[in-house]
Amino acid sequence: MSERLFVLLQHLLPKLLITRLFGFVARQRAGALTQWMIRRFIARYDVNMAEAAARQPGAYASFNDFFTRALQPGVRPLATTRLVCPVDGAISQFGNIKRDQIFQAKGKSFSSTALLAGDAAQARQFDDGLFATIYLSPRDYHRIHMPCDGRLLSMSYVPGELYSVNPATARGVDALFARNERVVCHFDSPHGPFALVLVGATIVGSMATVWHGAINPPRSADVRHWDYHDQNITLKQGEEMGRFLLGSTVVLLFPHGPLQFNADWAPGRAVRMGEAMAD
């Protein structure tokens, strides 16, 4: 199928209905049917179960349990660096924010204000700063970890579209990551403020954080906001902060400053949680 046709189909398909149906199926504890689904998924996407804390498909009561599986201790050591990669995935894009514009793909960009739910004051913190967009494919480990020590300041749920977030869609849909449903988390850190954005997609049934639990469903038509300034929610570098129920994307924003990305990074490169991202 051509990229153009693939993107056109996404405009036409009932993405929310598909996502709700898949979310319902993924939550079911259906015994042999669940095990069949998990085994088919492992074979189809060549999932590396040798790294999983529970290696046997029979250990998972639901597809969601399998998809958000934990890894064995020690398989993702943390690099000695100021920022580590927060996820397993592939680099979509990374680099400098040009004033408030974030590069998405050739000929396409989106504003940090749009990404951050229209909050211009928050977005200004990242003018001329750094960004990284990392795509998590279905075969990847789907827990999200902290790139550095951080204190949680706020979180927002932003309703939106549910386009796929794979590279073909990023090339074909304008402002994709600022249009899709997402969860925006703001932190303070030893390196200044940073934003970690969990971007939803077709059949991503839920996004969750360790301090809140599942954020969606239910899905709201309005932006929802939680303020944590009066709470001391702190997470260490490498600690889990959230998870996706099926593949998606994270976008990270950092302020202008001395940080420089890992010289080995390049768009399309596979990355693993814990490797050096910036120093």
C-alpha cells in the first residue's frame, strides 16, 4: 500500500471506534483466546521475550498485561549522562526548536504551544531549546522512564485525533503530534524544566502514569488539568513514569542551554531505554 493511500484511509476510518473496540478486547481475560492473541502478536512482530520478566505467554492474563510487561532487572542499564533515553523505540526526529517550531518531517513542523495544549507561557520556556520525538513500534517495550531526576509540576490530558504515529503518517499528516490525543507532563529537574508528552494513536487503548493510573479512558472532549506543585512527587532518573497500551510516541522538550544530543543519534536509529541521550 502506498503512503498516500495509507494516510487517506486514516482520514476516512472510524479511528475512535476501532480504538475502543481494541481496548475492550485487550482488557479481556479470555483464557485460550488471549493466549492465542499473544502468541500471534509475538510471532508477527518478533517480540524479544527473552528480556521479559515473565517470558512465557501463559503468564499474562490479558493482552494488556502482556503489552505492558516488565523487563528483567539489569537488561536496561543507565548510561552515566545527564539525560538518558526514556523508552525503547526509534528516533523520529530530534534537534533544536526553532523559536517555537518543532520539526516533524520534511516540509512539516508544529508549534510547541499547540503541543502543550495551547499554553503559550509553558511553551515559551522551550523557545530555541531542544526536542526529541521517539516512536514506539508494536514490538517495543512500552513502559516510559525518566530521562533524569525530576519533580512533577503538572499534567494535562489533551483530547484529539487518533491517527497512527508511524513514520509514514508523520510524513503525511500536518502537525500530527499536536493533533493527536496526548498527555502532557511538566517536570522540574537539575537541568531546568522539561516536558514529557505521551502521544496517543489508533488502537492505543490507554495511557497511564505511575502517580495517577489510567488517564484515558474515559475520554473527555475538554482539556483536563492536574496541578502537583503542592505535592512532592519526585522520580529518579530511570524510574518508570508511565506506560502505553500499544505502540505510540513520546515527545520531550528541554530549554535552551548547554545540553547536546548524543553524537551517535540520527533519525530512524533504534534506541533503548537507559542509553545516553544528551549531556
